[in-house]
Amino acid sequence: MIELYVLGSGSSIPNFKRFSPAQYLKIEGKNILIDCGEGTQIQLQRFGLSILNIDYILISHLHGDHFFGLFGLISSMLLLGRIKPLTIYANENLIPILDNVFQDKLSGTYFPYTFVSLSYDGINKLTENNKFEVYSFPLDHSTPTCGFAIKEKLRPRNISKKFVEQYNPSIEDIKAIKQGADYFDKNTKKLFKNEDITIDPPQPFSYVYCSDSAFKLYDFEEIKRPEYIFIESTFLNDKSDIARSKKHMTATQAAQLANNLNAKNLIMGHFSAEYRDTCLFLLEASKIFPVDHIIIAYDGLKISYDNYKKAKKI
Amino acid sequence: MIELYVLGSGSSIPNFKRFSPAQYLKIEGKNILIDCGEGTQIQLQRFGLSILNIDYILISHLHGDHFFGLFGLISSMLLLGRIKPLTIYANENLIPILDNVFQDKLSGTYFPYTFVSLSYDGINKLTENNKFEVYSFPLDHSTPTCGFAIKEKLRPRNISKKFVEQYNPSIEDIKAIKQGADYFDKNTKKLFKNEDITIDPPQPFSYVYCSDSAFKLYDFEEIKRPEYIFIESTFLNDKSDIARSKKHMTATQAAQLANNLNAKNLIMGHFSAEYRDTCLFLLEASKIFPVDHIIIAYDGLKISYDNYKKAKKI
């Protein structure tokens, strides 16, 4: 089960209804915080998530609305006696800021803490384990900014339960079949072609997060065909000039980008506080992207995704 | 009319119900923000207060829960094109932190910004105008910490309207009478003693803010007999050992201090998040301080005070 929470769906000036950007992704036993606007620790508590469980923090860029929540979050981690290691991926200019605020408190005396500086030259793998990979890729904003992609790895093929019960292959054989091998049954002298006893594994889940950026098309294979994509939609099309000058996107552009990347579902957010009715974002985007696959983000939006359930049974 | 708002009534680890410490005092056309925990700009908006109107920010000490909201607040002031001057009173160690976060943006290119370092040697007048004075005084916490007192100045004496109508004194004479002079009426050759034609002005309002501190008694005349006093009450008496070791106060101690300073009304707050029922703070304090003069702070508490209305009419 994968769970995505939108903690803050607002933009540069937060309010009680829409906090500044922050999202939380639970995937394969790991917990990833993406951006950390002011009040993120309050929202984590509000939506029943523990600040002590976060494994990775990805900060897209150093505009205040995307990282000012780090101070309070880290401070509370220290107060609560966190011992779990934490890795922060962000622009290197964050290092002196954190050092200045926390002095020697992040030197490792408290919890193991790693800082990884983002680079902006194409797509980069930030981390991986045997279940998923995390990538960054450069966006086009007024300060160095990255988008992020979190991709499950392709799982082994699904083997037929009926076949296993009937022919009782060894564990080694099962492993080989799951990797695509055929099977020869010694008792019956029968050869089973792999495609007859397995089916494709579930489609790996992938999530792409495009924070603040001007409209731009991308050709990175790693971010194509995501199950969900979040794209900032600060303005509507009537303010496309302002969007361009401030290097933000309109709802139309967000939908175009989602289409271009063949995303299945588009989550829109980062709405400018000047818009009272976010339905207008849905209306505008739905002219380009299928309306029943558009989600208007709000604080507390939770998306649960179970690709096992969605996969065919054999 | 004087208005006090509690924006955040919580303590070190904020939550959606109780944000970190921040209060807002409207007095004689000036707006004073006292402490600025994470999310203060959200609370200001929530309770209908403009972040652009703040004249002074007083930061009691540099524990994160008392100043991490400054980053977002100042950032929004910059985004909204603030031009009104701002003065921040805080520990000098805040200067490099703000410089680091805002780089050259606070150099005066944007809005006139003044930083005043607090000192910790007795009571100090931070600022005054013809209506009120602001003082700081040292508290006893684990980092240099100040409490604050905002005191209205004594107004001129109230002169009888009936007397003015009947004897038509000159403007100069009225000014002298309001300062305490007697009046000789040339026409009737009658001498009016000051006490017969004036009454005392309304009692000047004063507010004292005691943020994080161990229990300690104070002998500063400037903080005695406040109309309202806020005193941190992080713990109940059953945790007096923890309170002592962490240099915080219990509800009992807050009530003792309020009594000692002859405060009229005690506002209690900064409750540790571990307490679910803040009624217990009221119960404990009411054994020492009159229960109908105790106010349990909550986010959004607003106290309006009109000392003209309270004053006797002549």
C-alpha cells in the first residue's frame, strides 16, 4: 500500500485553509517528506503522521514557502529524542542556514543526519533500495529548483498458485520462474513455458512532483507515465503573463505537461491565495486533461494506492 | 480601545489546536507582536489581523518555538511589498540568522527595518511615544530571555465639562488645569481648586508578558500592578521537578508570581502538549489567585479593554 498526503496545498503566502507546500509519501516502509513549508510539523500531527518516522526530506528549492517548516520540524525531532537517521536532499545553500539556526545540534550528537546537495544537470538518482528509486530533475524557476520522481522497481513475475500446488517446484525453481525462466517438470517430463505459468507483475507505481516552475517539456524517461503527477498550478490562464514572468504555471500548462508525460492522474495545487474558487482550476485543466483524472489538492488530501489489488489475479 | 490577541497558546511542540507562542497587542494606534512561533502569519490572517500593520516585534528568546515564525512572516511582508518601518527587539544572535536566510533583502532596500538587541541587566525601556512605553526585563530561562511590559502613560486630569461651559477658560488655562493647576476666574474673582474641577484620569493600562522562565520574584516598579499579566504555565504542580530542571513554571508558581506583582488578571498559557485538559491549570492556580480573574489562553483569545469606559465620568 502506497499513501500520499498533501499537507499543504497553498503557495507563497499560506493561510489557515491552505498551508505552504509539503507532501508526505509512504512507500514500501519508507516515509518521504517532499518540501516542508511553514507549519509542516503541525499538519503532520493533524493528519496522524509521526514526525519521527520520516526517512528522507526532499526540498525542491529554497524559496521560504518550501522550506521554512524545516526549522520547527527538526527542532521537534531533537526535543522528542529522535534517533532514526535522516537524509535531507536540498540546495547546498541550505547547509549554512541550518548550521546557523541549530549551531552544533546537527553535528551527529543527536540523530544521524546526512545532507545531500542537489545538482541541476539532468536527471539524477538520489537514492534507491530494492523496492524503489528516487530521482531529481531540474525545473525552470527563479532559483535553482528540482522536481522529484519516486518510482517503484519492477517486481518479479507473478507465478500461478495452482501450478505451484500441482507441481511443487523448488524454491530455487520458483525464483527462476519469477525472473522469467521456463520450467521442466521431471516427473511428468513436461516443459512449461514461462508465459503459461506466470503473469506480468503489477505495474510499478510512480509519482512525479513538479513544484514551482515555468512551463517546459521534459524528455527524461524516468518521469514518463507516472500513476500520479503533482504539478504546480499557481495561476489560471487569464494570468499567463504573470505566470510567465514569475516562472510559474497556469492550470492549462499543468494539464499540457501532464499530457505530455502521459500521466494517468494529475494533482493540481500551489494555488495563488488570490483565487477563492479552485474549481476554476479543474474547469480550465479539464479542457485538455480527462476531468475524472484531475485531483484538486487540499490540505489533508490522502491518496491510497494498492497496485497488488489493481493487478490481475492468476 | 486596547486589544490583546493570543495567536499561539501552545509551547515547544505546536499542534493544530495550539500553535507556538505569539501574541498581538493593539495599543494607541500601534501594533506589537510579542513572540513569533511557527505559523504566526497563518494565525494573524486567521484572526483578521494584517501582517502589514505590525510596528514592533518583541522576541523573548531564541528557542525555536518563540521565533521560527519570523522567517515566513518577514518573507510575506517582502512579497506583499510592505513599506512601513519595522523594529525587531531580540537577542543579538538573531541578526546572523536573519541575514543568512534573507541575504541582502533586509538591508533597507525593501522596508525600513531596525534591529535592537535586548540587554539582560535589569529593566530597560525599549521604546516610548507620548502614549505608552515598552520595557524589557530579564527572566530566568536556559537561554537569555526577556519578559516585556507595555504601559500606557498617565493621561492629563479630566476636566469638568460643566465648569468649562460655565467659565469658558482659555485653551492655555485648560492645559494647565489638566496638569493639576488651580484656576482663578477674573470675572467672578473666584478661585477654583484643581480637585474641585477635575478628576483623576483613567488608570493607565499595563500588560506584562512573562514567557519561558523558572519561578522568580521581581522588584521592578514598572511591572507591578498590571491590568493583565501573561505568565507561562508549562506544567502542573505534580511536575514541579521537571519544571525546575527545564526552567519553566507550574500553574501554582504562575499564580504566586501574579499575586506577588499584584496583577489584576492572570492569563495562563504555554501549556505542555502532554496535558489534554487545561482546566486543571485553572483549578490549580485558583487556589492562590482569584478564579474569576484567571484566563486560560487559547488560540484566538481576544481581550478588549477600554479604560475610558471604566473611568469615572465627571
